[in-house]
Amino acid sequence: MKIKILHKNKEQITKHFTEPQYQTANSNDEVEIIISGSTTDLSKEQLIQYPNLKHIIHCCNGTNTIHKDYCKQHNIQIFNSPTAN
């Protein structure tokens, strides 16, 4: 799966995705997973840039920075990890 790390601690997060099935996406069209945090704005305008997005891993207590209606309409799963921020 092609990932894009938008979390502010990109270097730290990258260490957890070393398996061969995870590769960094070269373009927004390739992104299937976004890894985000509390400072990441995932508005509708932002999410539209990733037409093949399937999953969001959100390392934060809440999901208020994610446009959940857009995700629901486009079958994008949101995984929240409150202690991973």
C-alpha cells in the first residue's frame, strides 16, 4: 500500500512502516493511506487531492480535523490512535 505521512513527526512515524507492503507514494494519485496528527487539516478540499485514499490513521485524541462526511461518502476508513500523538 502507498502511504503519505502528514504527521508533524514524520521521521518517527516512518520507522513503523518498514515492511515491504508499505511504500511512500510518489504522487497524490498513489496515496492509499494517510497518517496524520492533531495539527493535520484533512478538510474536504485536502482529501479531494487523494482520489485513491482508503484509510486515514489519525494519531490524535479526536477526529475533529477530518472531514468525516467526505470520508463516509468515499468509503475512507478512519483509524484513531489517541495515545500515538
